[in-house]
Amino acid sequence: MRLPNLLIVLTPLLLPACESMSEDQCRRADWQQRGERDGQQGQSAGRIDAHREACAKAGVVPDAARWRQGWQRGVLTYCTPRSAWSEGSRNQAYQGACRHLDETGFLRWHQAGIDL
């Protein structure tokens, strides 16, 4: 199979992976928990926009205030030297989650992990 044909076949299979949440997840979401998990994973504060877009297909509007409360708790566990070094050593990209905390320190440890 030629490459263009292969891409046509695979594209519909790859598109759902781009969505932040499934329709079922949107319907059953505890937005505070979801925000905390996103924060712990180092997702940026803009991640709620991806959830809003994904959940619109299910007719669900995320509770942005509850999501943000959870996210603010989650980033406290993510924005640490240990997490920064771990993320860097696994060559994970920084998504900007620590902008309102000690981002300079986080980036220094993240770079140290990358340099390892």
C-alpha cells in the first residue's frame, strides 16, 4: 500500500486520539478531579479548552471553575524539582503549567534531567 493510501486509511483511526476526553468521559466527569489529574500531569491551564471542545460533541459543558480548582492543586505536585528532573530525563516537553509558580526553578531542573 502506498503511503498516501495508508494515511487515508489510518487518519480516521488517529483522530480520536487527539481529543482530550471521550463523550462518555465528558458525561461522567468530576471536573475537579479531572483538573487535578491534568495539573499533576503538567497540562497547561489552557487544557480546559480542549475538554470544552471534546465535550461539546456530547452536549456537555465542563465546569471550568471546579476544573481550575483541581488543576491548581494538581500543579503543586507537578511543579517540583523532582518532577521537573523526572520529566526532563524522560525527554517530556514542558507544557507551561508552572508559569505562576517557580517556573525558573522548574525549567532549571527540567533541563538538568534532559542533560542527563
